[in-house]
Amino acid sequence: MIGRKKRITVRFKDAYNSLVHDTRKDIEAAIEEQLDSLPPNTGLFLTDDNERLPVFGPIGGAEKVISRKSIRGLHAGSRIVFTKDNYGSRATGLGGAGGTKCEAIDIVAGTLSAEKVVHDDTTQSRANFITDGARIYLTERGNINHYFTTENTDPVTSVSDNLKSGIGIKSDHTLVIGRERVRILAGLGKSNGGERTVSGNEEIRAAIEIGNITEDRYEKAVRGESLVRYLYEMNSYINELSQKVNDLETLVMK
């Protein structure tokens, strides 16, 4: 109960998972009635707050930053950084080395929030691919596996991860939803005139890999229908062998 106005009861399932928009609309109308009586800077109902968040910086001259809030004129909170390829300090990545054709976008929610201590606005930090809360990083040209500290792709094929375009997504839980279908594909597109990688490679050995990040090598993903066909073939072969063994045992007994 806030002040003396009517109580707001929020049932998360009804209000936020409902198929009926009017349910949400009624909740928002009730919130509007409470806003004038709220104490300042509580943060309740997504109003302003006094949370002291780490600030982003130093900012390179080639960078543009969009952030949720400003603290002493500095960028803080969730942010989008339009930059050149880097994974932390201004000396990292192809952009830090003065490279060209290495545009990058870094989308972050939660600066240093995975560290063991809580940081406030006395802490200034650039990108931290290990301890920032959630991140989507896009680079025109770089080494995405190195930045996220994962192992390189299959060493047998001698595929280099360096100077390749990449997208890295990292969070505690990562969810992908398709209302009708989710497809995970690897390889070059079937466009007219063909397709190639940013390094100019037109012949690649595409692979989908699955594994635990602590492992030193990841395994190729199994294709379900191909696996089912193979298992049927193996089952048929085993049944034939079993029948032959039974026939031999019968002959031996006779």
C-alpha cells in the first residue's frame, strides 16, 4: 500500500504472461494513480533511482556510447557502444592495433556484475568479457573465440579464428525462442554469385559444435534424422547377426 490510494496487486502470471492485453493495461492504469505519491528516487515502478553503478570509460575517440543513465556526465548502466574491434582496454583487438574494416558493436547489461565484490560509480571500466553480466558483441573482423576465452575450432581442419567476423552472446542463461521454428545452420549461403567470409574464403568446412566451455575440444553436433537412420541400420544389422548366431547354435545342438 503506497500512501492512501488503492492497493496494487501484481500477479506476475496474470499481468506479464497473459495473452490478453487488457490485463496489463489495467495494471499500468493502477500504477499511474500511485506515481504522484511516491517518495523520490525509490526506483519503484521504473521511476528514477539513486543506484550508483560503475561508469564506462575511458572512451576512445572513435567510439560512440549510448547508456541508460549518466553519473557526473559519465555513461553508466546498460549500454550500447559503437566502436572498433576490441575486448577491453583501448589497446586490445584489431581496433586497438589501428586496424581498418573492424567495426564493432558491444551491447552490455551489468558492468562487472559477475565479480565477487559490488562496484559503484567510483569504479570505471571498459568491456570485461568475463565479469560483465550479459553481453552481445558483434565484430566485423576479429577473434571472437579469443575474446570470450573459448577454445579454437577443430585443430584438425586448421581453421583459424583470427580476422573473422563474429557474434558472441554470453549471459548466465541464454534463451532462444522461435514461435514456429528455430534453425541452427552453418555454412555459406546459396546466394547468386556465391558467398565468402570476410577474409575472402569461398571454400569452407562448415561445422556445428557443442561442448562445455571447460573442455579443450568441442564435439560436432549430431543431426537427429541422420542418427535415427544410422541406429535403424545398426539395429537391423545386429538382428541379422543375432539370427545367424541362433542358427549356428541350433546346428551345433543337432
